[in-house]
Amino acid sequence: MAASGVFGRCDILLVYSPDAEEWCQYLQDLFLSSRQIRGQKTLTYRLGPNTFFSAEDLTFFLSTRCIVVLLSAELVQHFGRPAQLPLLQRAFHPPQRMVRLLCGVQNCKEFLDFFPEWAHWQELTCDDEPETYLAAVKRAISEDSGCDSVTDTETEDEKALPYSKQQSLPLDTSPGNLMVVQPDRIRCGAETTVYVIVRCKLDERVTTEAEFSPEDAPSIRVEGKLENEYTVSVKAPALSSGNVSLKIYSGDLVVCEAIISYYTDMEEIGNLLSNAANPVEFMCQAFKIVPYNTETLDKLLTESLKNNIPASGLHLFGINQLEEEDMMTSKPTVKPQEATRG
């Protein structure tokens, strides 16, 4: 076994020969300088002149999420060994997790004879910028986890690239992996479990976390639980009322982001009262008229009035008394007979 580090599964594996050792060290330093990449376990595998690629090595390779092959002159010699080529062909598969870095070797069609899916590997050169190397590795890891892309959340001050290639890294955008957040409104002080359903397949071997970022308080990270490959559940922390940014992390990769809100009981009561301030809408709610329709409400009230009015007329609110007073004031003061007599 020529891999450095503890034998077992890793996220990124750098495969190199002695003539590319400096580039291998550079990539390790580069990955450690990136806050997202350094969260992934990185190991190296040295293919020396006398190294024999074994079945045990193959098992190790198959458990790796991203393999970066530093294609140098010495490494290419291993491709021509009939005893090793079949194992290497199986180890360098599937192609979406493979990245090749041309270290003094030109790409040519002859490599297709060794690896039929060679054209589907990501290709890097020694002239590429550091962010290109990081983007290629992140893309391979995200495709292995089922997501289309990841979001780089590093700030300029957090990036310290090694050697002379110090440049800021581009910010990738989330591809819309989020499907549902339930509930998206949380009552302050209540223990609430938030369920997040995403479009991409999550890896149970990688730690899943949720980051709650209030507008006026420090962010809080909470470990999530995978209910299945597409659903994360997390206990919402106790926060004050207001909008909160929620990010779901798979390892150090941002899977999706959403906005949820915390509310107090008084805010909820105020919200309900404000919605009931319109008397027409309030009556529509009372009579279960959905959607709100003033014509339907008018017909309902008219029919209700017709069906419930008493036969003797309205006697509510002093209406009967008003009718009697009106009758008294309308009576003539002189009888007709008396009027004819003069």
C-alpha cells in the first residue's frame, strides 16, 4: 500500500509518481488553504518504479470520492504494464470523480486505449490558476454526493493560497437544490424540528449540519439527521424573532439555503388581528366563503335576513316604538265631521 495516512476511506486522493512530488505537495497545501476543501480528508498515493498496484489498493481507490492523477512521465509508464492496467482501469472509474493534472505530459488520443472514458475526465494544466484546481475538485466531490454544484462561502481574508499563486476564489451559486422547508415559521421558545427536503442525493458518510444565521446575532451550527437520502431534520435553536438564514452543509459544502422566520405569540396575535381588520374579509372567514367574494356574502346576508325576519316586522333596537310614535304624529287633530261643521 503506497498511500500515505491511515488506510481507509478518504475524500480526495492524489495519485503521483516521484517526478511530480513537488506538485503533489503544492496541491496538498492548496487544499489546506481552502476552508471548504480542507474539511475533506485528503491522502496521497505514490506510484514508484517498484510499486505494484494490488487488489487491496483497488478497494481503497473505489471508496474515494475524488481522484486527482498527476500525469507525469513516470506515472504514464505504469499504464503500459499489462499486469497493472486492468486494476488501474477499475480504480480510475467512474469518470465523473476523475481529475487529471498534466505535469510535463501532453494529452493525446493514445490514452483512450488505456482508459476508454478518458475524454470524460476533468483536465487541468500546470498553467491553470489555483481556483481552477479547487473548482475541479469541488465539482467531482459534489457529483459524487449527487449535487450539481456547491457554494463557496469563504471570504477574502480566509483565503491564503500557497506560493506565488495567491488569488481570491470565485463564489459559486447554489443551483436551486432546495425543495421544501417545513415549517418555515418557528414560534420563539418552542422546541421545533425543521425538515428540509433537497433535490440532490445526500451522502450519509458525510456529516450534515444546518447553520442558522440571524440578522443581529452570531450564526449557530446544529448537527442534522438524515431521515433519508433527500431529507434532513434538525432541531431549531432558540433565537429571537426575525428572519433567519438557514444553510444546509454536507461536510463543508453548502447544499442549499433558505430564509425562515421566528415569531413571538404577540406578533402572531397582531398578525391575526391585522388580517381581520377588513370587516368584509372577516365576515367571509366567518361564513367560510373562500375565496373572498362580496357578491356571495351579500346574497347570503340577504337570504338570511329574509328567512329570519318576523311576520310582525322588525322590533329590534326600538323600531316598534318608532313606528308607534310615527303613527301618533300622523293622526289628524280634527275629525272630519267636526271639520264640516265649521
